[in-house]
Amino acid sequence: MINIKAFALTCGIFWAASLILIAALTMKAGLGLSFVNMVSEVYLGYGPTPVGAVIGAVWGFLDGLVCGAIFAWLYNKIAG
């Protein structure tokens, strides 16, 4: 059995940190611009700026939290 709260928090934190890292790489080195543009179509306000990275992190945390909770819950149901 997976602890749903722990897994959901882990997913949320990981995805938020990933979005911040990718935004920072785009700001500093221009890497990942196409990914940032693609994600910004879903996460309004996300972009390769400091404010955009924070907005993306909030969106990413919420998205990761919900998706992680659904995944863990479904896994627990299937695993029995």
C-alpha cells in the first residue's frame, strides 16, 4: 500500500522543483524554451522569468499533488 498523502506531496514537490529548474535553465542558458512554451499553454503565467517560474511552481505543485493522489489511490485499489 502506498501512503497517498506522502506520494501526492512527493509528486507535487518534484514537479514544482522541475518546473523551476527548467525555467532557470531557460533564463540562464536558453535551454528548454520549447518545453517552457508548451507548458505555458497549460499553466497560465508560467514562463522563463523569476515570477513566471514561481507561478509555474504553484501550478505544478497543485497538478502534481492531485495527479499523485489519484495515482496512489488507484494503485491501492488495484493492488488490493
